[in-house]
Amino acid sequence: MSSICQDESSGKQMWPELVGVEANTAAMIIEKENPNVKTQIVLAGSPIILNIDCTRVWLFVNIKNIVVEIPRVG
């Protein structure tokens, strides 16, 4: 899947391997693999702003703080 934020210098864009991982661990991995982004941890189903931000990765988690959706830049 292509992303509006994707170019050769932007780093990794998606982390499907982090579904099922604890959120703080996932955040550290994402920010290490793509230093151009910051993670935002949010409970799945909570309202979020819908703007595209190429420096943000939403981490949708369950009540146990486990990532439940594929994290992606945007």
C-alpha cells in the first residue's frame, strides 16, 4: 500500500509485525526505525484528529496497552 508520506528518504512507513506488542516497546521500535516520526498511543475506538501528519504514527491499543492495529505513518 502506498502512502502520501512515502518517499525514498522518509524511512519505514508501516509496522505490521508490532500488532500484539506492548505499546511502549512498539513506540521505541518505531522511533528507532524511523527517527522522522513520533508515536501517539491511543485507546482503540477513541476519537482522533483525521489530518495527515507525516511525522506521526498512531498506536491503537487495547485496555492492556497492546497494539491492536497496524501502525503506519500519517
